[in-house]
Amino acid sequence: MPPPIPDPTATRRRFLKALALAGAATVLPASAGTASARTASISLGIDNLLGDDFTALRGKRVGLLTHPAGVNRYGVSTIDLLHRSANVRLRALFGPEHGLYGDEKANVPVLDRRDERTGLPVYSLYGKYRRPTAAMLEQIDVMVVDLQDIGSRSYTYVSCMRYVLEELFKAGKEALVLDRPNPLGGLKIDGPPLEDRWESYVGAFPVPYVHGLTIGELARLAQAEPGVMEIDDRTRRRGRLRIIPMTGWRRSMMWPETGLRWVPTSPAIPNLSAVLGYPMTGLGAQLGGFAHGYGTRLPFRLLQFPGRSPEAISAALTRRSVRGMQFPVMKFQHRGQARRAVFTKVTDFNALRPTELSLHMMALACVWSPRNPFTGASASQRSLFNKHVGDSRVLDQLIQEGAGIDIPALLQDWQAYCRRFRARTAAWRLY
């Protein structure tokens, strides 16, 4: 059984204290928590695998799916740890979106190559193929997965993991997932469900938009629940999945409390401020005209809208009483120019419903645009919007009602769904 859920008020106090220690009241900077033997309070899956001298990999040909954030508690790359070990026969490397070293742009196909550091072949799972082929898997007996997730559903690393698990199970190969923290903690669950028809590489798991699970728990969920993976039930049940859990991590922990250094998971998520902002503004900027700071030093945290002053945006959002948030006007530098925008300030993480803000952004876009921007969206834009949001009612209401979208009713339904999800997934939690 999973441990009991801690008192939410105490959780909020710990989080705000962690933010204060990190040097910011509401922004989690890249330097929040430094990786060192003195400060790291947890051991990651890779640390526990190393601590056991890689016993789980001995005598096996090993593949590794990872990216730059795949490091141990001291910041050493999992690639280097496996490659240097006399107990590991590392045969191939596999890279997700943005590539093995995180230097590829979003939505850009990545080519296979040979790794200059190790001399090993690097197979891209975000290029010609989204899944490892039979020829790739013939070279290995076990695939180690070490990917850092950000706790929001529409993030392709967990989709990549799910596709890899499916191919491993079909090929009779073993999957070894090294667990890592959910940077938003394991208690916050929020947002819309993903309807079956919108399942895609954008969102490959039927979970709330903010799901509260670790990547290891998502892997367990994928194998345990029928219909999550695109394989027959017999193959799913017989799949060889092993999770190397963390030690010392608790569901109440936000990232600053782990003592770990944040390594950017992708170019758009350079720091923990972006991790927090991603579920708050990402959906609201899909369509409609809002900009959310992408490309600035505060991606997903700075709101602008064509023809509207920051003061007007701030006043409109303040009138909507979004729980746990304030909207001060902020000056910032971008490409050598002074600019101004609304900063999405979190004042109460416990009260915050991250995806709520996006609904208000959508409604305001209908008010401020010359015509309803959702009505005029192309079929491909509508499809991508639905793949991110997951709940068709949002776009349907925006098209039919515009600013009259029933936000309270949607939030109420989503909260009920999240409560059911928490109860349903209790058996698959590791902590």
C-alpha cells in the first residue's frame, strides 16, 4: 500500500520554504538545490543501480534510452556510468526528442549517428522511427530507461518510454526503468482527462494533465491497465518490466527539497520556473493569440496579448480570481530590449489548480480578438489543440459559446475525475 497522503497545509509550508531557500518567492530557478554529496537528500534509480554494482545488468547486452537530464545525484551522466562499468555490456544508445544530448530543436526529426564519446551507435526515436525496430533490439537483451519527466501529460519523453516498452514486450526483451522525482511532487493532480480519440505521441497516457506520478509509476500503470499500450493483453501481462526505485523520495517532496540540481530536460524547460509554468499557460497559448514567454528567460511564465497592455491583462485575470495566483506586471530584458509582461505568480501552491489559468486565457482571447479565434482554426490546429487538452468539450464550448465557456463546470468535472484517478492508481504508486 502507498504511504498516507501528508497534511496539505504542511506540504504547502514545506514547498514555500523550499522556494525561499532557493532564493525566490514564486520562481524556481535553475540553481534551486545543488547536486552534491552533502545536499542531495535522495538516491535516484541510477544511484541504486550503481550501488548494487549493476547486478541487474550483468551478463546482458544493454541498450540505454536517456537524455542530458539522465544523471546521478552527483551530476554524472548515466551514459558514462554504464559505459565505464566493467559489469555492463553497453551495446547501443537511444535518444528521444531533442536528441541524446538535448541539442536538437523541438518537433525536428533527429538522425541516427555514432556517439563520439563512447563510439556506440545512437538510434533516434524521434526521426525516421518513433519506436525501436526489430533490428535495433536484436543487439540488446535489456533496455535501461533513464528519462526525467516534468509531471505534465503532454511531454514526449513518457510517450517515447511507452512506445519502447511496447516494442520490448513484443520482442521478449527486458525493460529496466530508473525512477526519478516528479518535480511538481506526487500530491498535485489536476486538469482534464485524455479522451481515447486524442491519444497520440503528444499525450500517450490516459492521465490528468498534471498526473502526480513518477516515470516509474507511469511505466507500472502502462503495464497494469488494459488499453494503455497498443499490444494485446497477454503480451502486456508477460512483459518483463523492472523498476529501480528511488530511496528517500516522498510524495510531498517538491524538487528543491531533493537537493538535486535541475538539468534542463529540453530547450523550453531550462529551469524549475518553466516546469511550474508549463501546465499553467501551455494549454492557454495553443490557440487564441496569447504568448507565454517562450524564448525568454522565463518561458511559460510571462503573458502578453496583441493590442492589450500588461496592465489590462493583469486586471482582467485578477478579476477572474484564479486560485493561488496573482498577476503583477513585470519588466524584463529580451534580446537587448526592455519589455513588459504579466508574470504568473504562484502565491499558494496548495490552492493552485495549474490548468485553470489556461481556461481563463482562452476565454479572454475570445473577448479580445476581432472574431472568435477558435472558430477560425484549421482542422490541423483543432486536432493538435485537442491532443494537448484532451477534453473535447473545451474546444466545442469555445467554438459555440466563445467567452461564455463554462469554466466552473469544467473544473468541477476535472476535479472529480482527478479524485477517481488518485484512487484508481493507488496500487501502482511506489512511494
